[in-house]
Amino acid sequence: MEKRVRSPNYPALSLPDAIGRVANLYRELHGHAAPREDIAKAMGFNTLNGASATAISALHKYGLIEGGGDNIKVSDRALRILHPHSPEEKAEAIQEAASEPQLFNDLAERFPGGLNNEALVRNYLIRAGFAPSAVPAVMTAYRETSEMVDREQRTHDSPREQTREHDEMPDPQNRLREPSPPHEKLILAATPGEPFRVSFTPSGIEIAAKLTDAELADKVINAIQALKGFLPKPSAAASHIERPEADPSTDADDVSARASVSLLITLDQKEQLRERGLTDEQIRDMKPEDAHRALGLI
């Protein structure tokens, strides 16, 4: 029987994911110390299992929690990220957290241009002792962590003396420097031990959840709130889009009705679509607007 290859230690979560978890933890326990099982539940897991133990380990590796055994609590570094006194303090704490794992420091030193050549990075990680099956997860965690640090640095390296008008102008150079999405998309899936997951990716906040009670819903909402600050602000052009003037001849009730029609597909409408020969899978993939158009409602 072939001996299983044990990969070197590294944070199994990216830094954005870890910040989402520690935000849940702080909302539940604040600065109080607690045993590992309570820490796992406060982070959003049902119990202390493989997935929750891996998440706790990742938070330790970023320095977002401290202590051990029955005395684990949110660290000062995590508080400087979640509730900073200034944007500079937050950026500095994020940089510290990203630099804490030795593997990430080694990758940054060896590949200063980023993970542009994934084949070379993969070979390096395998030669460093990682199992080939573990390499994609390592690269995803490092890529998302590096991109978060880059976003923070770009935000706070710009001159403070810029006028408000200049700040609102779209900057083509900044647009060119935006990180490209990862080549391998991170697939998020809720499991029995992990009823929900909120993750920050280069394309935005992604959510996988099966909410069975109000408490879980509150935890998801708080996780989204914790990551919302990392999303880019809408451009000035988008915020100044001119709205077409309402046609006085249009009945207000008709407008309201048409607006509400396109929000969802009702059970009755799904039944009508089935009668027209559509399968449940086709209906599930339809946008409300397409479904209503097929039914002649718009």
C-alpha cells in the first residue's frame, strides 16, 4: 500500500475567508476566551470536526486568534482588521496577517511577479513536499491572500491631497492593475458540518448556504457585512446614471405590477411552464424575466 504524502503546514483558508470566520467569532464571543468546540460553533460550524479544526488552524496561522486549549480568543491583529482606528491600521494588519505563514513568504520571494506561471509554482510546491492533490488549494489560498494585500496597498498608497473631483474620475491605470480572476475557480459548497460559507474572491463575495433557522441567517448576514468593506466602491459614472423620466400617461399601478412580476417565478408559474414542456432543470436555470416572457406576462 502506497504511503500517503503529508503536505507541509499552510493556511487551508485564504486570508479573506479567514477574516470572514473571525468576524463571526468576534460577533458571538467578542474578546472572551473559549474552548475549541465553542470557537468552532461561534465561527459557524455545527461542531468540532475536521473542517472546523482546519479553519481554527488557519486562523492561528494568520495570527487572527491566539491561545490554545480552553483559552482561544480573537487576537489584537484581528481587531485591527475588523475595527481599525484608521484605514492605515487596517492595511498594516492585513499585511502582517498575510506575511505570517512562512510558505506565503517563500512564494512571494521566489515568485515576485505573482503566480503568472502556474506550472513553475506547481513544480516548486511539489518539490517542497506538497502532495499534487493539495497544490491547487495552496495556490488558491495564496493567490486570494496576495490579491487582498494588493488591493489594500493600492487603496492607501494614493496621494491624500487629491481633490474630490479627481477622486471621482475613473482611473484607467487602476483598472489595468486590477487583479485577474483565478484560473481555477474556487467551488464553494455547504456541507453537513459547515452549513454555510461566505468567501471573498477576486470577482466578489460568494455565498453557499443552507439556512434552517434565524441564527444561521444572522451569521451569514454578519459574515457578508464583515467582507463588504473589501468590495470596490461604485464608479462615479455608475453613480450618476441618469434615470429616464416617468411617462405621466403610464398608470402607476401598472408600473408597480410589471416591476414586481420580474422578481421571481411563482409556484403557479412553474406549473404553467411544465405544462408547456419545460423540465424542472430548465425552469431552475431560467431567469424570472425569461420565464415571464415565455408565459406572455411581459
